[in-house]
Amino acid sequence: MAISSSLLSALSFVSSAIFKSWPLPRSVLVTPVIGGSQAGLACTYDAIPQKKGPKGSRAKVISELRLKEGQKKAEHRRQDSMNNYGSPTSSPSSPTISGLLIQELIEECMDYYFAQLYPTMPIMQKEQMWALMEEMETSVEAYCLLCSFCAFMLIQPGIEAKAGQALCSRTNLGRRLLDDALRRRKGYDYIEHPSVNAVITSFFLFGCFFGMDKHNTAWFHLREATTLAQIIGMQDEKTYASNCHMVSTRMRRLFWLLFITERAYALQKHRPLTLHATINLPSVAEDPSKPVAGFIHLVNLYRPFDDTFIGLWNKSRTDCSTLWLAHLQKQLSQALPAVLDGTESQAADLKTSQHWLRTMVWQLSITNGFLSSTSPDTSMTFGYPIEIAKDLVAVTSQLSRRSMEVHGIGLIEKIFDVACTLIDVMSCVPIESQNFGIGPQDYLNHLVHLLSTLRDGKSRYLPLVITKIRDTLPPHMAASITQPMMPIKVEQSPEIPFLQHQDSSETHSSNASSPYSTPPFMHYYPPS
């Protein structure tokens, strides 16, 4: 196409005008700082007059600029997260932190974890978490771990909201953090190149979905955690010899925590096992603290539940015997020492788990037809769940509510299982009259009251147990239990002497709060 002579004339005029005005004024020229982008500094257009003469070293100037810029970014991010709650400040693939995960929240979760949950899941260290906080702006892995950790703390353990804050605000924040962690985790290949942090992240994701009652997704992430653990060799004792002491200690505790969790979940949801007792237990000599000793007791509670038991439980095996089940009951009864020298929340988990596991073994016994009303071994009789319920009531009547709630829905479900088994026994086993003492009906009354007072128990499990009572027990008995209830008052016994062996600053009663004050969560977030 030919260009008209008028268009050529116009172009010539414009070119002439541009070159006549050259050079341009200094104010419109922007000269980039050489090396600024490589140093990680943002471009600025502020022309600051400088004195003539020698300058300081370029490295010192860049260091000072980077420090000032980092402080400015941190302050802006802090203000954005306070003012724009829930508004992401970056794309999902960026490692930069979002407005959801702010430093105050992480620190509050850390305080609560180390005060309450560390004894039962000693897999995080304070120094490690501070290092992760330093890295989370540039590391997607560090960000996802901290994000899933905070989500777990808000969803699962039952952290209380501040006065005036709706409880749903805490849960909603946890779910938003969970969504953010899942979305950002897609930004790096943690499967082909797994790490210990990736295993821990998957474990916390499992805990979140378990607390939300999404068990298919929960099982997926638990299986993901155990698979990643096996990929990096955590089931092999040789792996621990090739790492430094701190890393090996952390990995060993993580392996056994997954070992415990997988067995508890296999019993609750009839799942198979992937991990086995192939490495040494954590050593108290490595860390002589009482929480670690208690953690080892928890491992020993679950060790007898191997492929044989889970195979029988899932009905993939049939080679069961009365003698073997009676021996297992004896192991469980003797698994814990007479004196539990640990924290109240740790004792709540240990004792509740012990009596729940006794109930699970009894259920397997009756399923296989090994019980008898005339057996000299009480654990192999039809009325044994009454004894288990009595022991559980003796424990829980001396525990503070908070020491049980800290373990979330998992502990509540165990109490629910014991109560349902007791209801079944009461419906078919003759109950001896208790003229002056307390009996099975009182134990059930106490357990139902407990479900009605524990957070998440009233909404999720209380309606189920009330329905089972009405459908299973005689009307006169059911009516007395489903009325407004009070817990049984029992005398303190040597059943849980941990209450008698604590510092004076850590004394408790059944109505007292936990020795650790609940951190002021949610005070920096507006009500939703």
C-alpha cells in the first residue's frame, strides 16, 4: 500500500520537532541504579542531592538500603494485615506472606502449643519456628508449614476466643488459613523432593480436616504424611545416624507421632497401617523432660496394635484367640506407671486413650465370640465395659475441662465410644442393684454430662448418644439419664496421682482452669 505524501510530510515534521528539542530536560530522564535490581532493591525516583567527594563502599550502601526497605515492607505488611483482614497481598504462587498470617497470630499459636500440646506432639522447637518465621517471606515450604500449623491450632485443639468474639470467627480464620496453605503448597514440588517440614505440614493438614469432620480428606493427608516419611527413610534406623542430633531427634519423634496417629485413626475409621515399630524409641536421656517421658508412654500404649490386631479389626484376618486378647488387655492395664509425672493435659490424653483402647479390645473380643459370663478373667466377661467406664469416670472427674478440650475432637470421640459401649452392655447385662453406691447408670450419666460440656461434644456427639440411649435402654432408665445432669462427685484416688505431684503453682480441681492461661486469640481481628 502506498504512503500518501501528506502522511510523509507529517512524519517528517514530528521527527524534526523531536530532534530539535533534544536533549530532554534532566527532570524527565530516569537513570536506573546499576546493580539495584540484582541487590533486591526497589526502584525509586526521588532525586536527593549528594555532596561531592569520596563515597562509602557500595556494599555498605546496599546493605543499609535493604535494611530500611525491609523495615518499611514489614511495617506496610503489618498495617495491611490489620486493616485489610483476610485480603491476600500476593498471588497464590508467591512465597510472600498474606494478610491472613500475621506475626501476632503465629506467636499466640506457638505459646499455646508449647504450653498445652507439646507434651503429646513434641515435633516442633521454638528455635525452629522462629527460623521459619524468618524464612516464610521467601520460602513457600516455610509459609505452608506455619500456615497449616496456625490453622490446626485454631480448628482442632479448641482454643477459646476472646470475650465478645464469636467462636465461629476462630474456626473461620482457621479454615481460611487452611485454604491458603493448600493453595500455596501447589507452588513447589514437595512430593518429588520431600523434607521433614513437608511431612509435618501434611500432618497438620490431616489434623485440620479431622477436626472439621472431613475424614476422606483427613485420611488422604495422613497417608500423605506417612508416605513422605517413608520416602525420606524415617522408618530406617540408619537414616538417623546420618543426620545431626537435633534433626534426628525431631525426625524420631515425628515418626512415632505418625505411628500413634495412624493406629488411633485405623481403629476409629477401620483403615490399614503403613508404619511399623522399625526404629528405636525416643530416648529420655536425649531430653530428660517429663513431657518426653509421657510421650514414650503414649507410644507404648499403641505399640501392641500391629497388623495382626488391625487385620482382625478390619476383618481381613481370623486368627484370633481368647488367650491373646486377654494378654493384650493385661498389657494395656499395665502400660502406664502408677504415678504420671507430667502435665494435666498429657495425663488426660494418656488415661483417656488407655481406657478407650481397653474398650476397643473388648469390642474385638465380643465380635469374635470369646466372652463369657463365667470367665475368671474379668476382661473377658460381658460386663467389663462397666469397669472401664468406672475407671474413666474416676479420671475425668478430676481433670479440668480445658485439659481435655485441648486435644480436640479426638479425645471427645473416645469418650463417646466408651459411653456407647456402656449403653450396649446396660441393655443386655443384668445390672445389680446399687442401694447406696454408684453404678453403671451413674457412670453413663457422668459421661453424657461430659459430652454436653466439652466444646464440640454438645453439637456433634451429644445428640447421637441421647438417641442411642432412647433407642436402646428401657424408658424409665433413659428418661433419668436424658434429664439435666450433674457430674458424679468422687473422692480423689491414686488413679491419677499426677494431681498430687505437681508444683504448687500447678494445682487443679475438676472445676479449675488449666495451669496455662489461654492466649488472647482473635483480639486483633474484627468479629466476622
